[in-house]
Amino acid sequence: MPTTPTIEFSFGKIRVTSHHTSAAITADLPSVKINGGYDHNAKLTLCYHEKESLDCSIEIVDEYELLLGEVRFILTNLKPDTTYSAYLSLESSTGEIGTSEQFEFVTEQQISQDGIGCKIIINSNRGLFASVNISNIKYTKDSVDVALESLRFEYRLYNNAQYPEWSAIEFGADEIADGSVKFDLPGDDNNYLAETRTYEYIIVLVPEDDSYETYILGDEGQNYRFEMGRAEISANISTPQLTINDDVVSVDVERVDIFYDGVSADYYQFANPTYSIRYRIKGIDNWTQVIFTQRTEDGGLNESFSVQNAEPNTVYEVVAAVYAGNSHTLCYSEIAEICVE
């Protein structure tokens, strides 16, 4: 008679950093054991919903970043000044489900200081781009509505000494006359955003009447923040051209082009792809050997390798591969074949 397996779920500490419309949830790496052995095929998700919503619909997030002993979920398109309830869910390979204790977090309130403020919604669920919607722009002083000459949105990577400079997008009085403005990041400079990173920003309001002071929303170390999502990775990789001399295989790949959210890695300052050549005996599922290499100046790959423990009169399959992005995407070329005699 079969015995019921012993299932053990383990959840550690959970930490939340929330902003106006986004949040980063970092947790100790959860685990599940089946009969004392770790289940490496368990599926982890984050479930959350608005605490006070009558809808009660639950959002499920299955994409996360693996850190050293931790996982991090990025939530975007949240509502400002809203309480959310959430928990982690871990499903074992045998179908049992364990959950963490529920926890709550609150997003920050609408930007407003001393009768001066605005409402801002930032959609940053893509990796390299974000859309910004600023509305209800107001500058009221001593019960007087002050006309604005311009609004400036400044942003930069949060707490990053390597990129300390602010980027800015400015709008004149005619562009903000109705109290709102919409725009996309990056601006015209194509200084693409860094996926899964945190950005800080301020909003600068400049009055037409210089007797009123320029006002900065988010100054004095209280800069507002938003979290970027993951980039979608795609690739165009030429099929490897193969030649063999004894058991040494030479591989020539004409072009390897990687794209982050449709932007070529050649123009994305945060791109850091890893290139490799992989081979296996035809008919085997896994790529048994991996040779890491570098992209050539003309955008291809050129590598040679000796077949390990070569079997005579055996067909080997060879591919070029690229590992890229915080989504940990692995892209392959078409398979090329060669016979080792």
C-alpha cells in the first residue's frame, strides 16, 4: 500500500518597500521538502489584492528575481494611498500548496505639499520604458492660484553612485494649461531605463510670477520612487556554420543580435548578455557541454572546441546561445549538425 509523502513548507522573512504606484517585495527564499529532500520543481507565486476592495479579485505574480538566498517581486500599476494584502504561495511538484502568513503594505499618498501638488501615475511594468501621467497640477499660495511657467520632471537611479546625474523632461505653460501632462520615459535622449531597478524622481514647479518661489515636490531627501519591471528578451541568432579537423570543431556564427524590449543590446547601456556555444550527441535532450565565448567586433561568434570523449561515427548537434536579462531568458539559434568520425 503506497504511503503518503511527508511535505514540509518553509517561509522566512518578508520585506516590502512601497512607493506611490509600485512596490518591491523581497523574501527569504521559500522551500518545500518531500520526504526530507528539497523539491526543486516547486512553483512560487505572489498573490495580492486591495484590502478594502469589494471586488476581492486576487492578482497572481509568477515572475521574480532570484537574489542571494532571496527572491524579489516587483509590483507596478498599484493605486496610491491604498492598503494591499498579500501572501506567498508555493506549490510542490506533487500538487500540494503551502502559503506564507498574510502581510499588508500601503502605497504612498498623492503628492501634495502646502497646497501645492499633483496626482501622478507611473506605469513601469516594462523593463526599459515607463509612461507618466501627471494630473491635478496645482500651485496655491495664500488662497491664490498661481500660474505656472513650467513643470520639470527629474529622475535618476536610486542610491547609485555610478549614475548620479539627473535626467529631466520640461513642459511649458501651454503644455500644462489644463493641469495635466502625459509623457514617456526615456525622453528624446534614448537613455533607456534599467530593468528591475529603483528610480527616484522630483517634480519642479516654476511660477510665471517670480515673486513666488520655485517649488520642488520630493526635495529634502524625500524623493519619490518607482520600480521598473523586467525587459522582454528576444534574439536573432544565425545558424552556426561548422567545420571539423580531427575532433576539433570550428564554429562560425555570422550574427548574434539581442533585444531588450525591442531595443538592441548595442544601444542599451545596461545590457550584459552571456554568449555560449553548446553541443550534445544527437538524440540527447540536454546540452551536455557549454563553451562560453565573446561576441566579435562584427557582431558574430567565432569559437573552436575539442569534443569531449568523442564517440566515432557519431552525429553531434551544435547551437549558439545567449543568456540575457533579469528574466533569465536563454535564446538559441537553429541547430547545426556535424559527424565526428
